[in-house]
Amino acid sequence: MMAATKRIAMGVMATALVAGLAGCAGSGTGSGSSGSGAEKVGKGAHGPKEDAPAAAPKSKVQLIGDGSTAFTGVQPKLPAAERLAPGQKPPQFVVFSWDGAGEDSQKLFSHFREVAKKNNATMTYFLSGVYLLPEEKRNLYNPPQHSAGRSDIGFNDTKGIRDTLTELRAAWQDGNEIGTHFNGHFCGKDGGVGTWSVEEWKSEIRQAKSFVQSWKSNAPALKAEAPLPFDYDKELVGGRTPCLEGQENMVAAARTMGFRYDSSGVGNQVWPKKKGGVWDLPLQLVPVPGRAFETLSMDYNFMFNQSGTTQGDPAKHAYWGNQMRDGLIQAFDRSYSGNRAPLIIGNHFESWNGGTYMRAIEETIETVCTKEGVRCVSFRQLADWLDAQDPATLAKLGTLGVGEAPKESWAGYLGAAASPGKPAAEPAGKPASGERSAG
């Protein structure tokens, strides 16, 4: 089963304001199955005569490789990115993202897919490639600076892979993004991702792709399962590194392999810019109500600051969850009424401190995603929108500080910054030069 050891690789940032970096721990022990997906078409009014079978339509599914993935056309529910008209107030973007996304017995992947649908939201799911690799095939993974078959988050079993595939299919069809959290989640100085070279990162990225593209070969018991409905070479445009380590070399590798953004950094609630040729969309410092410091906009960081352990005092669970929810909503409010910078939030499918952070995230989604002018989107959708904007508009937005609204109206502030509004030709794909993915 995925992560039989269920180990969490946790990094700690030595900063007064930011304690702890994203540890990934998921497992694949839930239940569920996927449909075979063969569409049947009956006879139409102008079909063949009664005793002849109707001709089957040409399939829209174009299998790739061993049939683990397939091209099925343009992703459903992916909105066109439109350029702001001169003087138009920017939307308030919020990105909810999940590190190491996989479906296990907690069924949090499937739960939050439904939460998103109910609240008009799409999200980014950063898949760990080893969650589609069976334990018995672990030696197919050759992690940089470690022996073959090593992983700090384990691998998976047939049931866990099947359940995760079911959620990945449905998530993509709902308009969500499937990014990457890479593979073995190695942190720290002893062979951790922060010590990897550019070439080692290229190897890790190739392997993360290959496990998604070849799960049928690696798990023969699943050969009859439907393919993932996307070409992962085109779908994979970003991600987040384990423990937020190794960003510089990872981006240097990933930008040559089709990646467009990275979410491995630490930043403030200001408008994003490109860094190393890709959009830098970092986790952000947000308020911790009742405390004199801010922490990163991630469940792990709130947990680290509150209890320092995943199993803290049960009497404080409700308070800690409320503190995280209220901190995220305060961060939202200062952008919403201020500079309108996108709010970036990271999470894990975990029940740390009694599941209080999962409740906090769900209540945050329900509070912010239903407000006027708010778009809860994936990183890919945010990158599409940023690419569609006039650079002069983005430059002017970038002059606003955290929570800072224009002194005049938005119409006055951006009235001369943008050229006439027009939609992007299509949702931005991978640029010819390539960009990034993350974990």
C-alpha cells in the first residue's frame, strides 16, 4: 500500500515568521473503481436500415503509449483567459492546492473534489508519481543520490492506485489541474531535493512523468482500467517541490521540459512575476490571529506553529482549526479589498490534529469562493490569465504592496495601463521554450 510506513518528510525553515515546510504524506488505501468508458451510440433518424448495426463513430480517445493515458480533446470546463480592459478591476483569484494528492481510506481527495464543485471552484492536485507505482515495482524508481527503490513516502498497492486513478480522471474532467509533487519526497541535507543538480532534477521529472504514463505496464492487474483522459506531457505544466527545497535547480531543469510555473517559493500577497523564465506563484505569509507573526499559507505550517506535532492536545484542536481558517480569511480580505493579488493556499490530504485543518480549509472555501468577483482556480488557469494580460498592466499591479488598494479608483489606476481587452487565443499551453513543474 502507498506509504505503508506513512512517513512524513518535514523540512523546517529557520525563519522567525515561517516555521516548517510542506511535508507530504498520503496513502492509497481507499475504495472506488473506474468505468471502462466505451460509449454506445444508437441508430438515428437517418441511420442504416433496421437489420443492420449502426456504424460506430470514430473514437475521440487516442491512447498514448501503453494506454495509461489518452488524448481526449480539450479539457472540459477550462475557461478562456481574457485580457483586462483598460480600467477594469482585476478578479480576486484564490488557488487551493494539494501536495502529494492521492486517495486513501480517509477519502479526502474525493471529498474535496465535491466541495470544489459545490462552491464553483477548481483546484490544483500535485500528484506524487510513486503513488501510481506498486510496492513490488519499487526498484523502477531511481531517485537521485539514493538507491533504487527508496522513497520517504512509500509506494502504493493495486487498490490505492485504482482509487487514485478514479479521482485523477474525475478531477481533470471537472476542470482541475494535475500537477506534480515529484516522487520520493526527500528533504534535508542528506540527499534531499535541495542538494540535487539540474541534471538530477531532470531525471526526477522524467520519472514522475513516466509513472503516470505507464501505470498499466507497472500494475498489470489494472490493464482493464480506463486511461487517464489527458496527455501528461501537455498536462504537466507546474508543481511544488518537497519541503519547498531545491527551487532554483528544479526550475532550471523544468523550464526546459515544458513547465510554466513554480509554487515552491515563499512570498507575500503581491502580484506575481516570472522568475527563471516561469511564473513564480509561491505560498504566502498570512496572519496567525492572536499571534505577533505570520506563517506560510499551508496546513503544515499552522500545525507546526501551533503544536509542533500532528497529534497535539485534543482540547485545542477546534481552536487551532479556527485560527487557521480565520488567518486565511483575513489574508483573503486584505487582498480582496486591497491590491487584489492572488491568494495561494497549500494543503495535504491529512487528518493532522484531529482533521481540524481539513475543516478549516473547507470553511475557507465555502466563505471565499462564493463572493462576487472571486475566482477559485487552478495554478494553470491563473498562469493562463497572467499570460493573457498586457505586461504594462501587470507591472502596474506589481507596484501595490500587501493589502494596498489604489489611492484612486481602479478605473483611474488601470485606465491607461492596459490595451483594449481581448481574449487569449486559447488557454495557454506549453511555450516552445518550455517551463516548469513542481512538488
